[in-house]
Amino acid sequence: MTRTAKDSLHKPSSRTVEKITAAVQAGFDDQVAFLADFVRIPSVRFQEGPAQDFIAAALRGRGYKVDDWTIDLSDLEHLPGFGPIDGDFSRARSVVGSFYPTETRGRSLILQGHLDVVPPGPAEMWTDPPFEPVIRDGWMHGRGAGDMKSGTVAALFALDALGRAGFEPAATVHFQSVIEEESTGLGALSTLQRGYRADVAVLPEPSGFQINRAQIGVLWFRLRVRGRPVHVAVAGDGSNAIMASYDVIRALQDLEADWNARAAGHPEYGDVPHPLNFNAGKISGGDWASSVPAWCDVDCRMGVLPGQDLETAKAEIAACVARASRDHPFLSNNPPEVIWNGFQAEGYVLGEDADPALAVMQSAYEQVFGPGEKLRENKMTALTDTRFYGLYYGVPAFCIGPRAENIHGFDERVDLASVRDLTVVLALFIAQWCGLNPKPA
């Protein structure tokens, strides 16, 4: 297709907008029920299979060409953006449902959602059980309701609404259901390795309808501290690995402060207060309350700026740990091991190649929220899968999604009115970006 043909697409007529909006509303009760069923599936890391089965069945039932494959790490290890897996990855799968039009006239599209969710933590700290969705005051509560099952479902039901209104997209659409967004991004990377491409990728992550103009990168690593156990009665004769780990954590907090001071001169994040965050997120150690702990593992996360070289950043972290250990009464003879696991992700800034798609999304947004209403932009201090598309494969990619609260926390919830509005926005975006054909009889 020539550039002229692509650029000749126009906004849908007011009558078409009305039909699509009405179709979303007509299907919204079913959409909410579908979302609730999706949230009920506890798709935590390495246990995503039933949730992928759920999405694959939904895609097959809608007539999409479904590609459902087990991810082979050996296919991905050599690719940029790869992050090492710590755990059993043998059952990991990606699912893509592809729609091919009767006549291709528009621009192709990837709609991608991740179904992996972070652990809910102690259930007794939730108001309602985390995997038993509850609707209260217009919000659906449950782990994954906001991040990001509601956005994934909105994309699927946006396509449904086009069919209900009598249309089909006039270009190829790949609906991608991936895992590992919360840990490595290897689900998204696997779809690119598999060969899926499009003119743009849209990820309906919970953003309150903000466009993520930039996002940081992230490094995960484990501090592996080892000591010598003794009875607590003679604790001075032993080496407490747990207590020693705190001294290293304090040094890494100092490194975090140094990196944030440097960030003041960054072209994208210079105006963002404290964009980089270090987190000691999980600690395990010791075997017995009356034994001085001989071992401690601390799983850590450190943010990095777009353009910051990952190998240089990793070397700085390793040097920081070495300095903290050099004059330590215990660690000088037992230096911690730094194990790189999980995210090894670069930051990403949306380029000018995304401008045509953003212009179409702005148009769709105004059709829902009113003329002159502008999409806001955001510079994230977290990350998404968009980096793989934009950094490594030349596919502009951005996020736009519903309003959600307490993601990664207790009582996660999503505003259902915003989910409905997102579904209309996505349907109208597809109508203009891909174009529309009459739905075949």
C-alpha cells in the first residue's frame, strides 16, 4: 500500500461514531462479566496457563487465526532486551489472535495486553479476596482488574463492537496476549521473535488516558550474602548475613541518590523529581530464631534512565556493593555475590514515528470526550513492553488505558466507566487507523 493511500483515510462519520458507541454500550454488560471471569483466574508468574487458555478460547470463538506456542528461551537469549529467567519457564506460552480483512485498505495494528499479575500478598490484608472480583460504587476490585486485564478486555470488545456495528477493520490486526510483563518482558519479545509486526502497537495499560511519552529502564538483581552460623548465645563468634545485607542496602540507597542527582541534566527526565527508584523488594534468610543466620538473599530493583548504558549501570552497582563490603568486618572476607535476574531493560522515549498514530488517537479521544479535549502525556518512573517495539524493531508503540488504583497493592481496582470509555476510544481509533470495511454477510 502506498503512503498516499494510507494517508487518505478519514475520520468515521458522525453516524458511524454513533453506531460504534452504541455497539460498545450494548455489549458492555457482557464485557464486564468477561472481565470478572478473567480476574478470577490467578495468573501469577509461572501459573499463567489457565488464563492463556481463557483468552485463546475467546479468540477462537470469534474466528481469529490463533497462534498459541510454548516459549523457547533459546530463541530469545541472543535478542536485545532479553532478561534472564529465575524459575520454571517450561510451560510459558504466548497467544496471538490475528484478524485478516476481506480487503486491505488501512494500516496494520498490534493490540497487546499482558495477563501476568503480581502476587497479591496476604489475602487477609485485602477488603475482598483478591481473585474474587467485586463491583462496588462503579469500580471492579481484584488483582489484575486494573493492571491490566481490563485494558486487554477493552481491546477485544472494541473489535467486537465494530462487528456488532456492521464493520470489520480494513487492515490486519494482531491481538496479542503475553506474559512476563511484570518481570522480564519475554512474552512481548517472543511475539517479535515469532515475526509479528504492524504499523503501530497500542498497549492498553492503566494510564488514566495519559500517553506515556517516556519510560525508565529497570535492572533486577539479587544480593547473595553468606556467613557462618553459630548459636545465638555466642553470636559474636558468628557472622550475621541478614544484618550485613542492610549495610549493602544503605550503600545502594546512596547510589540511588547519586543517580537521581545526575538525572537533573537528562533531556527527558530533568524536570521529573526523583525519577529513579531503588527497591529492596524481597528478603529471605536464616533458618532458626536462635541461630545466627548464615545466609541472606535480597531481591532488588534499580531504575535507569533512557540512554543510560545497561552494562555501565550494572558495573556501577557491582562497584557499589564491592565498596560497601571492602572495609566491612564480615563482608570484607565474604563479599556478596550480585546475580542479575529478571529485568535487564533499557528506557524508552517515544519518537516522531509515533506521531501519526497519536494524531489518530487524539481524534478518537475527542470523539468520546469532546472537541478540544487533549490527551495528556506522562513520563513514567516505571516501564512497559513498548520498549521492545520502539527500541529494537522499528514499530512505534505507546500505552493508553483506563483509570485504576492500587495496582501492585492491596485492593486493586479499576473504574468501569473509564473501561467503557476506553473501549469506545479504541474502537474509534481502529476505525480511523485501520479503516473500515462492511462486515461480510
